[in-house]
Amino acid sequence: LPNFNAKSAELRKKDSATTQLNDDVVQQLREYVANVAALYRCNPFHNFEHASHVTMSVVKLLSRIVVPADVDYENLDTDKIASTLHDHTYGITSDPLTQFACVFSALIHDVDP
């Protein structure tokens, strides 16, 4: 379990839909994913289409991590709530690097160099 980091949790509150990536970063990501796709072989199942499905499934699963129902959200301060959520979800909801690692692993899980 990664240690709780209040600063990271505060940054996590940003709406990812409003985050803007620089055009150069978008291009680099596209090129990187294209290079990963090229490492997959053309076979009936463990191909890049399968990797894409697994990646989107991991993204969906990460977005559906449930928060505990027994937390008193009304009477706790923001840091305590964030710390509780961090512990309940094993740090996945408050650690962007952990989320990235899960998604990246899904993308490359069947690469055959």
C-alpha cells in the first residue's frame, strides 16, 4: 500500500476531462501506442485489438472502484476523507502513477518483442 499523500489527493480532485495535453505530448503518445501495436503479432486472439479491449476494461474497472459506505462524509475534513478512501482502495484512487501502471500493463500485457 503506497503512503497517503495529501497533495497528490488534492491534485486528483481535478476533472480529468478538462485536462489539456500539449499537442506534442498527444503526438508522442500516438506514436508510442502505434509502436506498441506494431509489437503485437497478427494472431487470432493475443493481438492489439485484444490488448485494446483489455486496456479499456482496466480503465472502466478503475473508474468503478467503490468508496466505502460507512465513512461519515458529513463530519470529516477533506484530508481525513481522502486518507480513508486511499486506505480503502489500497491507494489506487489517490495514486495516479498506480493507475497509469495498471493501464500501461494492460496495453503491453501480450507484446511479443
